[in-house]
Amino acid sequence: MIEIQQLKKGLLVWWKAERTSRSWSYPAVVTLAAKDHFKVMGFDDFKESDELHISRDLTKGDDCRQEMTQCSFGDVVNYLKDRETTLEDVVIKKGRELTTAKNNLQSFKKKSKAWAKKYVANLK
């Protein structure tokens, strides 16, 4: 666990947290290190956090347990590669789903038009 005195701008950290409803684990870089608070930019979404306070934000609570440890540049690079692969897999899966949905729509339109045409023809 990192102490507030260890936090310096540019320090790479690994942020793990577990909440009642979700959890996360990813690297981040310290973007602000003040006497009583700090901020990080997470490599999961490249957004900067709100002000964090070790005494209250990174301790065990009723609904949250968080931990920040120092990590290496290599850890960040590996995370970014894995994250990119995961996102590429999502895009490929969604592309397949979109193709299937388009095919299903075309088939539905074709079958519904054929049915309607046959139904009208049988009315005559």
C-alpha cells in the first residue's frame, strides 16, 4: 500500500478496488500530489480522478476496499496491450452480431412480404 508521502507526480500505480456491486484493477499515473490529497489518471479510460485522500478513500470501508501499489512501465504497457486486444475482440464480436442482425432483418422482411403476398393472393 502506498503512503501519501510516496506519491509524486508521474508515479505509476496499480489501483485495485472492490465495491459491493463491482470491482476494478488497472494502472494509473499520479497527476497531482498535494500534502493531503492526490489525483490519478487511470489507463482504463484515460480520465483523471476527483481528489483522492488516502486516509478516507484508500482504506477499508463498509462498501469499498481499495489498494494502490507502485507498478512499472512494463506493467502499464502489458495492461494497454491486453486492453487493446480485449476491445478489438469486442469490436469483432459486435461486428458479427451486427451482420447476424442485418441478415435476420433481411430474412424477416423477405418472409413477411412473401407471406403477405401469398395471403392476399389466397383472398382472391
